[in-house]
Amino acid sequence: MNPSLRKVLKKLIVTEKTAQLDRTYTFEVETTATKKTVKSAVEALFNVGVENVRTCIAKITVRHPGRKHTSQKLMKKAFVKVLPGHEILLENLDK
């Protein structure tokens, strides 16, 4: 396995909204990652088939209470839909 594929996926995002999506998993990925590299990374790391990948770039505002300092950073999310019958097990995330 290519070690650079592991660097593409930063973390799995699990919220109430993403848990309701059918066969779709949300990952925070590198801002330079493309849909093809995200797809190959998920297929290689979790041994699942990927149906499609959607990406978006979100601005995150970080505020510090009590101070007059705010900052913004860019975060890229990838919504990965796996093939029917496949699923990503949370136990595989520690590897």
C-alpha cells in the first residue's frame, strides 16, 4: 500500500446528520486531495468498494472567548458512498 494514501484521510467525521446518511461516510481530507485519490485511499485502507465521492471546502471560524482574536481555516470534506453490501467498520480506523 502506498504510504501517501494514509495521509490523504485525516479523520472520520461522525455527527447525527452524517450518521443518518445511507452507506455514506464523511472524512476530513487534505485540501490538495482529489476525488480519485480519496477513492483509492478508502478502497485500499478499508477494503470496500466506492460508488462515488463528493467533496466540498468549508471555512471554519475559530473564536477564542474573552479575547478579540478570531481566525479562519479551510477544511475539505469528502462524502464517500460505498457499494451496497459494503461498510466501513470503526475497528479498522485504529490501523
